[in-house]
Amino acid sequence: MNGKIARTLAVGAGAAAVAVGGAAPALAAPEAPGLVSLHDLPGYGGESHTQLINGSGTFCLPLGPLDNRASSIRLSDARVEVFDSPGCFGAGLTLAGSVPDLGLIGWDNRISSVRITVA
């Protein structure tokens, strides 16, 4: 597992390119491989927690301030699995792409860890 993990916490509209608050239109998926951005509101709004993997490998990432609070998730070109327990354990779901409303698939305020695989 070579690589580095960078974390960003952004709050509100205009805080960062992947953190959009309010009713702003959804942005396109992040360009960087290995980027996962969780948001506490549907539609990629509100507080966000972004994790960027610099390198390749498989990483299990904690959610920090959005543990059991994520309502939407934006993904880049990487394999991503979400879990309802810390340490990438418990019930899990593989995501094929970004999900603007986790409630529609039964995962609103449920994610506690994320496993990301970057080639």
C-alpha cells in the first residue's frame, strides 16, 4: 500500500470545488483518481469530508466528522465500497459512481468507513 492520504474538511457554499452548499447545481465527478467526497446533505450540499489518495493501492478510510452523517457521496475513478462499521467491517455496499441521495438506496446517515481501491 504505497501512497499518501490527504483529508480536507469544507463547510458551506464555495468552500472548495467539491463542497457545494445549499441548492447549487451538482458538480461533475472529481477528476483526480482516488477522490471521495462525502456530504451531510443530499445533492452534495452542506458540510463535506474529502479524502484524496495520492498513489495506488487499497485503503480503508475513517469518515471523521461525517461518521454516520453522510447523505450524498461523490466519487472519482476508483473502486469504492462503503461500510456501516468502522474499519471497513459490517454491512457493505460497492458503489458504481457518485450517489446524490444515499437515502434512496438505504444508506443515509449510515456510512462509518470507506474502502477505496486506486489502480
